Amino acid sequence: MESGTATVRGNWNLRGLIAGAPDLRERLHSAARQPDLEWDLRGVNLLDSAGAFVLWQAWGERPPERVLLRPEQESAFRRWQAGGIPSMRDGQRPPVPMRRRIMAALAGLGGHLLAVLALLGQLILDLAHLARHPGDIPWREISATIHETGGRALGITALVGFLIGVVVSYLSSLQLRTFGAQVYIVNILGMSIIRELGPLLAAILVAGRSGSSMTARIGVMRVTQELDALAAMGISQSLRLILPKVVALVVALPLLVVWTDVVALAGGAVSAHLELEIGYHQFFQKLPAAVPVANFAIGLGKAAVFGLFVALIACHYGLRIEPNTESLGNETTNSVVVSITLVILIDAVFAILFRGVGIR
């Protein structure tokens, strides 16, 4: 500090402040108490918002009357001069009325529904285009997605299906043995697994495994600006990204349901043999007569609808991701939660619509 002038030099960034003198703030505040002092910052090599904040606090949150700055340094102080330092009271917001919260939630739900309907409409237009131009069908993308969502999910669906079959068979056998109706274990397992548990389990596993993967992949493409590159090159995002995923899940999920049904029934047969001494030949010979084929058709139909909506929801939330990591995590979580909830809702609708079909 010279007579009448406070000369500031060095690196006034975050790293420089950490390595600076321990009594820096005291020296700045003591210098700022002199109202006629001139501040010379032209010797500062590096100045970021952290260094500007330290000086701004020392100045009493207002610029001194005499200060010498380089033109590129003015922007660092302009931020604090324009907005100031927010106080703790500024962070306290008044409570939002419940009516306004409900209206905002309904408006958000309506926006999601319109966006999903728009995706569905664009999907129909793409299918119409592919019907007229079969050469544009993205066979490679569809095949790769079927392998990713179907082939690689065989292990987890088999494990969960087998365990569910064992649990349902074991719990049912405890009750049936009480009434001497052990033979009806085939009816219970067949109806519950083929009609309800098989499609529902496979859809929930696919929604958690493949749906989240689809959302995250589209989100990463947003972060890396690949979606912008596709738009700049005139490549349809719906034709190359959404359509293959939707078609792949509509095809792969019914096949996964058949696989899950077979493995779950095998687990139920093992448990029935151990608990009720029902032979494997007797179990599978009685199964076609105990479960009408309409239940199998209902299960496959539900699986196709599940695959359609899981893929649409995954793509919808993937396109909503903003180019930051926080949005990527939030929208991926929302995609899984909404997909599983929608699968259960659709299953309830099917149960109501087909309550008299396939029941003897």
C-alpha cells in the first residue's frame, strides 16, 4: 500500500486466495476504512468471481469512489453490483396454496399426456411412411434393441420367475393341504402365472432395466449434443431413435412373458412335487385343461401393450432431459417410476375389461 493508493497484485482466483496471506481480509478491511484511498487492480493477473467477492465484501458491498480496473475485470464486479449478495431472508418463500399446487400438478400431468400422445401420433406417421418405403425400415436398430431388451434379460426374468413360482406354489400348498384339495394347485398356478404374474413381472423388470437404459441413452445423446447433430443433418429422431425402441419392446416383451411363464411354472411344479407329492407328468398334463388358452392370449396381449407404453414413457422422459447430469438422474428415475405405475394401471384395466374371459 502506497500513500493514497492500495495496489492489488497477484492471482485473485480461488486457488490464489487459498494460498494467500492468512490476514488478507483484515488488511483489506483496514484499507477500505480510508474513504479517500484509491484502489489499483491493474496489476492483478487472474480475477474470478471468488476474488471479486472478497474485494466486494471489503468495500462494503459497493464500489469505491476511486478504483482503477482493466476492461476485462469490470464484468467480475458487475455481477455483484447488479444482483448484490442474497440474504438469508431472500431464501424464505411464502407457502404455496394447496389449490395452486393441485392445479400445477394437473397441468404437469396434462403436459405429459399431450407429449406422449404426440409421440404416439408421430410413431403412427412413421409406420405409415415405412409402409410406403420399406427400404427405410431401421432393421439393424430394431434387431440390436431386441437383443438388448430381450436376449440380455432372459437371466433375470428366469431367476425372478422361478422364485415367484416356488413362493406361490408353496404358500398355496399350505392352504390346499388343509382342505384336501392338493390337485387344484395346478389351477392356481396356471391362472395366476399365465394370466397375471408372468406378464406383470416381466413388464416391471423390463421397465426397470431396459426402460431406464433407454432414457439414459437418449439423455446422454442430449448432453453430448448428438440429438442436435441428428437434427442438423436432417435425420428423423423418431424414426431412428423412438421407432426401433417401441417396435423392439412390442416384439420382445411377449416373448419374455412366454419365457417367464415357462420358468415360473417349472418352479411351481418343483415346489408342488416337494410339498404335495404331485408328479411332474401329472402337473403338466393337467395344466392345459385347467387353464383355457384365452388366458395365454390375454397375457400376450397385455405384454404387447406394456412394451408399447414402457418404450414411449422411456423415450418421452429421455427427450425431456436437459444437458446436465442432475436432469439426467431425475428424468431417469421419473421414467422408471412412471413406467412401473403405468404397467400396474394397465394391468388393472385389463383385469376389469376381460374379467369374464378365460374363466371357467
